[in-house]
Amino acid sequence: MGDKERRIHRVFVTRNTEYHVRRETCVAVRDRRSGEWLRAHMALDHRVRGSLRFHNTGGVTPNEGLPRIGDSLFFYASGRDLVTSAIVSVERPPRDVVASYKG
């Protein structure tokens, strides 16, 4: 995520989940269907290490820059890899949501 982006908070939205990221670290995860915050999600407090793009031909292309729509986030969490489903949007969280993040 080394691109020159001034915003420090981003929400990477996948089909089922929102990953709330401060700089490069996941600070909150929310289930899109229920709206509930997932307090024990594996991505919490872990750094986004990059993203992967899966191709219809079966190939995978890594991206070490800012994850984009269509990419899957890649986290290395507690000795395990976590790859999300494809990002459907990248958003800026509302101020009240940012204020609710722990730490």
C-alpha cells in the first residue's frame, strides 16, 4: 500500500464483509448483512500485506500497491494467510465510525 494516498482510513468492501483499515492495519471488521462488528475476526490488528487478483484462466497476479476493486486483500495473520473475496468498492468511512474504532 505504498501509493501516495493522504487518507489514512479506508473501508475495503467485499461481498459479505467490510475491512476498516487505518494506514495499513485492519482496525475493524463488519458483517455487511447484519451490520455487526466482528470482534474476533482473524484480520483484526493485522497489516494488509498487499492484494491478489484472480484471473478466469486460473492465474493469480500479486499487487503490492494499494488494493483495487477486483483484488482480494491479503493479510498474514498470526502465522496464517488470509485472502478475502474480491473487493467491490473502496470507501471512506464516516467520521462517527472512525471515532468508534478502538485505539
